[in-house]
Amino acid sequence: MTQAKAGDTVAIHYTGTLADGSQFDSSEGRDPLRFTLGSGQIIAGLDAAITGMSQGEKKSVTIAAAEAYGDHRPEAVQAVPRAQIPAEIPLEVGGGLQVQTPDGQTIPVTVASVTDEEVTLDANHPLAGKDLTFAVELVEIA
């Protein structure tokens, strides 16, 4: 039976959960996720776990944070004076914003906290620092 290898286009159904069992993503009710294995289109740990699977095979795999979205980086969390953010921009804890770096790059951030004096913004991926478990079914190798 053919096994998935780097360069193959594969399609998977998956459900991703955190250590507490809460689900953060799933392909349920959608078309399978299609990508080229080994191309960096998905997180490294999941890419590695799918390599060697056969079409129709199912498995559950836990991906360490370092092989998923990386460790949580404290230096990516910064407080800025509330006055530096225009009043018309809604600031809800957990909400997303985009900020521009001094070199002109736009990066997504999450509002971590808001006070009258400052707003704490987190540029870490929401799943950074978390081990992720995926129930995966390889539905196609092309």
C-alpha cells in the first residue's frame, strides 16, 4: 500500500484538541484539508506525523508546542499607552488587531488586557506554548 511522502498532495480529515480536551479546530462538516506534504503548509509536527501514513489510515498524535506554533515568547507581549491607540478602535480582551512594526510589517496581535492607562498586546500565536493533539484520517494521497 502506498505511504504518504514529501511532495505528495494529501487530503486529511482532522480534529485538534488541547490537553484539557477542548477542541480548537476540525474539518468536520467541511471538505478535507488538502496540502503538499513536506512543503511547510501545515505545522511541522503534524506534517511529520502524516508522513508514512497510508490512505484510509487513522491515528491520534500529540504534537509538542515546539513542533506546532512554538513556545510562548514573553517578549512578544507588550504594554502600550492607551493614548497611542485611536479611540475608534474597539479594544476587547481576546479581540484581534493588526499593528505595524517600525519597518512597515503588519502583524496580528491579541488584546491581552485593557486599563484606562495601557493596553497589553500579545503577538504570540493563540496556540503558542500549547501541546496539540490531532485525530487524523488520511483520506487521499495524490
